[in-house]
Amino acid sequence: MKQFLLKIWSHCVRLTARWPSIASIAPFIPVVAAWWIVTELQLFPRVFLPGPAEVVRSFGSLVYMGILPAYLQDSIVRLAVGAFWGVALGIPLGILVGLNQRARTALWPLLLFFQAIGDIAWLPILVIWFGYGLTTITVVIVYTVIFPVVLNTVLGVRSIPITLHRAAQSLGASRIRMLWEVVLPGALPNIVTGLRNGLGYGWRALIATEIIVGTSGIGFLMFDARRSGSVVEILLGMIILGILWYIVDSWILAPIERATGQRWGLVTR
Amino acid sequence: MKDLTIRNLSKTYFDPYAGTNVTAVHDVSLKVEQGEFVCIVGPSGCGKTTILNMIAGFIPHTGGEILVGGRPVKGPGPDRGVVFQSFALFPWRTVLENVAFGPKMRGVRKVERERIAHEYLALAKLTEAAGRYPAELSGGMQQRVGVVRALANEPDVLLMDEPFASVDAQTRMTLQEELTRIWQEKRPTVIFITHDVQEAVFLANRVVALSKGRVLDDIAVDLPRPRSWDALNDDARFKELSGRVLQLVRSA
């Protein structure tokens, strides 16, 4: 028996070594299996908890009808636009606050105050100001992304050793070049962390916003499904959220982290 | 390379916790000729790093003047290269890019500044390490990069702030010998800060002993070059000079 288990284990190790993607799928197998068993045992009524097969079928039909690709695109574009502006405004603001004592004194309390209000808390007033539309959604995403980016950029800028500033200055770097040569790369690992947090929060805020003000998107799909009592589509929406985030993290964020902080020895293990 | 003149330099700052003025550097005057290697030696807290930081322009001085080639120092600048105790290499730049940094800031074209960097890397026997990142090197190698990075920018004065204090004893001896060799080849004007009396005597043309922010004495070192630890370890003149400097520093 023990020999047999060891054999299976060694097979698994060799398999995942050859195809690393299996390693990232494998942890989900028991989860899906458990889900499948629970639904097959009919512990809950099918209407309340459909099985994996039904969700896959629903995925197929929604893709076939073109609803899912269109909604997916809407959600991703909204997140991308929001993230872009969040980063484009957040990094310069973070560098300003991180480098300038006066800016820090003036802005830091404000940053903490507005961070605490939170994205969703703005929705009621935003809906009154901008109505049920893209502007409201974008503002919420930008608002959500910008704080983690700013706060982490400030942290990154302030954690650069003063000797690096001094070294660059005594090698003839001007103030402007210091930004590009020292401040930005020095803060980059923290900026990526901020971006990761910001996108994660932004993604959640987007779904919440779509549920409340949306006319399309994954959040809207789920909320719409609730109205028609289609638990299958709600589950499908939840699964898509998870998969999408997994893709963003492992295909975009993790490679950036590997290429920057880890190679430079700023991040260890 | 140009000479350096320090006249009646002093540094006083207000300590808000004690509520009093503290004088870290007291009326220090020093003249370093072009191509001279001067070591400033003294115990920790004697003000030697403060003096170096003022010469580098990292902190303002509160009295006297600092002249490099006749021009007063106002803030940091490429005419004064600095080698730091903590190496201060840019972690996101390769060894080659670190050494080419100064020329790059001067606007030297990429091909030319890489040629310069390679030349200086060869001087410190670092050719193999050109494409690596600082984090991938040992401490001794990192500081070799630190030294040639400062030299590659051809500063008028090279300021070294206890550069070998954070490497192991064997590596330190090798680095000291290499530094004397490089100095003989390029003849930069060097101000070298250390608390290690033997290091100071080994490296310098002249040792300035410092205590409590004041210059105690100025001792010429007439040992022949090239210098090596093998030759100097049992050298009577080296022992005599080291003994004198040590006595000075300890007696104060």
C-alpha cells in the first residue's frame, strides 16, 4: 500500500515537473470533486446548488449566445481603464508625497481620510452626480486602485537608502534624472505590490458597482441571474471572477515581480 | 584631478532633544595636494564622516570653507566622487551599467561609456562580472565596483568613507593592496576616512589624526611603493608610524 502511494506521488512530481501548469490546476481537482459529490448526493436541492456539469453547460450556451464574451469584455475594459488612470495618477502622487516633506504633511492626513471612506461608500452620491453609467463605474475603480498605489509608492520611495540618492548625486545626476534612475526603480517593487492590491480591490469594486449600477458586465450577469433565479449563472459568474484574477496575477503581475525585485535582490524569497 | 583646501571648517547643529547646540567639527583646516592620498583617522564619533559628508556636499557646513580646485563646494557634484561604506550600488543596474552611470549622466554616448566602464572594470579585475547584478556579487567585489564606479567618472577628488569596514579581514587586505595599485596607476586625489590606524598608514601619503572634531596632528608616511602587506607586516618603519598614530588617537 505504502509502495503504491509513493509510486503515485513520484508520478505526480514528474508530471508537474514536465507540465508546470498542471501544478496550478491540481489543487482545484479535489474542490471540484467535492462539489460534484455534494450535488450528486442531492444534499441540497438542485435549484439551489447545481453541479459542475450544469455550470459548464451554462457557460457553453452563454458563450454561444455571445452574452458572456460581451460582458467579459465590458468588465475587463472597465477595469483596465480604471487601473490605467489609477496608476497614472497614483504613482506621480506617491512620488511627490514620498519625496517632499511639505507635500507629505499636507496630503498624508487627507489620503488616510479618503482611503477610509471606501469605494462602495461613494456609490450613492456618484449615482446622483453621474447617473447609472460608465463615468460612475470608472470613478469608483480609479478611486479604489489609486490608494493602494499611492500608499505603497510612498512607502517604496521612502525606503530607498539615502546613500543611493547621494551616490547618484555625486555621479552627476540631476534632480529630474534622479526620478528615473533612482526613485522609480527603487520604489518599483513596492509599486507592483500596490498595483496588485489595487487591482484586486478594483476588481471587487467593479463587480459590486456592476451589481448596483451596471447594464452589462460579469457583476450585472450575476445580479441579473438572481432576478431570474438562475443559480447556475451566479455560480458561473463567481467562477469566472476567480479564474480571471488568477490569470491576471500569474500572467501579468507575477512576471513583473520576478523581473524586477527578485532579480535585483530587493526581494528575497 | 585638482587640489582640495579646507579652511576653518566647522559644523554645529541644534539637538532638539537636548535643547543645546552640538559642535561635531571644530575649526578644521587641511590642504590636500593634487594626486595626494590622505587618510583621516580617528575613533567613531570624532567627526570624520561629518567632514567627508560636508566635502561631498551631502550636508551643509556651518563655518569656514571648502574649496575644490579653488571653487567653493555647494552641494554634491560629479567633481567629488564618493565611495560609501555600504557600497551604495544601484541594485537594478548591472555592474557595467553601474560603472557607466557617471559618464551616462555626463551625456557620453553608449558605446563610449561602455568602453570606459570596461576599461575600469579591467583595472579592478572585474571583467567577468560586467553583466551581473550587484546582489549576485560578494561584498568585496561589490566594493571593487563601488571604487571603479567613482573613478570612472574622473572626479577631481575621490572621497572614501570607511569603504572596507564591512568586508572580512582577508578581503580587506586584498582591497587595500589593490587600491594602492590603482592609485599609483591613476594618481587620483584621495581622502580616505577610517578608524583603522594600520589601514591609514598602509594606504596614505599623509595621515591626519582627528579627535573630538579637532585635528591632532598630520603625519607624513614615507613608506616606499608599491606597498604590500607581506612586505610591510614586519617593516620597522611601518610599525613605528602605526605606533605613533595609534598613540596620538588613543591619548586624545
